[in-house]
Amino acid sequence: DTGVSQNPRHKITKRGQNVTFRCDPISEHNRLYWYRQTLGQGPEFLTYFQNEAQLEKSRLLSDRFSAERPKGSFSTLEIQRTEQGDSAMYLCASSLDRDRFSYEQYFGPGTRLTVT
Amino acid sequence: AQSVTQLDSQVPVFEEAPVELRCNYSSSVSVYLFWYVQYPNQGLQLLLKYLSGSTLVKGINGFEAEFNKSQTSFHLRKPSVHISDTAEYFCAVTPSGGYNKLIFGAGTRLAVHP
């Protein structure tokens, strides 16, 4: 088990372009979360999947953001028409929906997005 | 709604000295509490968690934390720090019985000096 992986690790894009990030959770984990972390701040919740169902989206997730988790495995986060304010670290986490283990979220290394 | 306040943005300390990182939370419902550590250019790693039971929780790397319900605090302590403990530390809460989205504090930068 290699843990949660995220690709790419770094992305530099020009304002107005679309970007897509991928998260591969730990294989048996059915819960998947996306967070955003800006410089000097703690991570902020963006969205949550239970298997393939997206059960909550934060108000931080504007219409330009969309996330999917087809077949309940990997997840993608797409940002359309990027803005400079989207520059941040995007973190993915997963957990196992089984009793007390459901409270242990395992984080990936993150994708750092820079919008120029 | 829940919120988390980490009272110190930076804590400098000498190697082998004790350290305490302070965390207070606010919530109208019962919560579970966590401390995570983030090393440079890495994701977050769970240090310890409080779900129920004993209010003194021991975690990895010699860290421990004490849950104080009356003071709504969950301070992190280590009796003797190492250079390798230099990192960003985040306190987080989640409402008990929910699907566990984490609400984080702004973080405390622990800098251990030789």
C-alpha cells in the first residue's frame, strides 16, 4: 500500500486556462475528501465523496470547480477558467468507512497550483 | 458550526526542551479532535486523535495531548523536542456522528533550534 497519491505535484498555468488534478486514494478506502490550503492557513474543506456519490460541496467550490469520482475509485478535481485566487495547495484525503477508522483521514502530498 | 483557534502562529524552542502548542475550539455539538503535522512540501500526517475515553491521548513521535471539555481546549505537548520535529502543526475538529469533514486551525509553526 503506497498511500494516497496525487498528480501532478505541481502545476503552473495561465489565468483563464483549465486544469485537472487526480487523486488515487488508498485502495480499500471508500471515503474521499478534497481540501484547499492557501499560504499560511490550514486546509479548508472543499468536497466529500462516499464511494462515487458526491455528498457535500463547500460554498468555497464555485461553479468553476467540479469534482468526480467515477466507479468510486480515483477522483478528479477540475478548475475551469482559472483565476489568480485559485493558487493554492489542493489536498486529497481518504478514509475507511468502518467504525473508528472512519475518523482517520490519510492525506496525499498535494498538488500545488500556481496561476500566473 | 465549528471553529478552531491555534493561539500561537510560531513557537521557537531549543532542542531537548519541552513544548506546548495550544488549540481551542468552538462548537455547539460534540466533536472529535485531531492533531496533524505537515513537513515541508508534504501532505498531512495524523499525530493523534481524541474520540472518547481517557482525556490524555498519546500519539506518534512522543507527542501527547489533553482534551479539556470545560475549557474547550486540546493542547499538544512533547517533553523533549528534536530538530526533526520542526514542522507545521494543525489542530482540527469534526462533529461526532457526521461524515468527518475536518475543520482546521491556521497552524502553528514549530521551529526547533540546536
